[in-house]
Amino acid sequence: MPATIYVLNGPNLNLLGTREPHIYGHHTLADVEKLCRARAHDHGFAVEFRQSNHEGELVDWIQEARRNKAAGIVINPGAFTHTSIAILDAIIACELPVVEVHLSNIHAREEFRSRSYVSKAAKAVLCGFGIEGYALAIAGLASMIKA
């Protein structure tokens, strides 16, 4: 049975394809999931793909990834990027390699978006590549895990 990578998505990512497509593009979350599963499969991993608009649920899933001995986590925390010390603490406690991903370039947007609590614990950060950022994150995570 292949090792599992958790791909976690935060608030409003369920609206991909319809929410501000000029910023986030026209791909849906289902498109992201399909891409993640294909890329993980290419690297010999299974995927646990989830989305929630609730901070505590994301924390629970990060803890679950640790309990289940996941290989690593790719996370797009959405707006929780800029506000959630709870998610930061969960990532630190999980002791798994984590890659933070954002569809848009958070540094080219409003000032508050350039601050990320998650980045303080992530092994790597990708932003501005659209959904391809997820594929790059999985490839990078696979390299980290296999190294």
C-alpha cells in the first residue's frame, strides 16, 4: 500500500472556478483533486484530499495525518494563512514535511496577504502558479520524502 500525502484546502477553495476567476482561475476544486491524485500516483503516493471552511477541522486533519503516519502534507490554508496560529501549532506538532501552496501570488496582492503563519513551519512555499502549484508541491514533497 503506497504512503499517503494529505492535500488540505482551507476556506472558500470549494468555490474555485466561480470565485474571482481573474485571481484564482477557472479550474474547480475537482480539477485540483484530479491533478493531485495523478501527480501523487506518478511519484508512488496515495492522496487524502480534503477541503474545509472550518479552522478546527483543518487542525484535526493535520493531527490525523500525524496519527496515520502520512508521508507529508500539502496545504493551501486560504485566508487562515494570515490568521491561524492554531494551524501553525498543529503543523509544528505533526512533525511531517509540509508544503504550503497558494494559487495566486500572495506577495503581489494586499499587504495583509503577504504575512503567513504557516510559512514559519512549512518546508517550502509555492505561490502564483495556479493549480499547477499543487503539482509542483507534490513533486517537491516527493523529493523531500525520498531524500
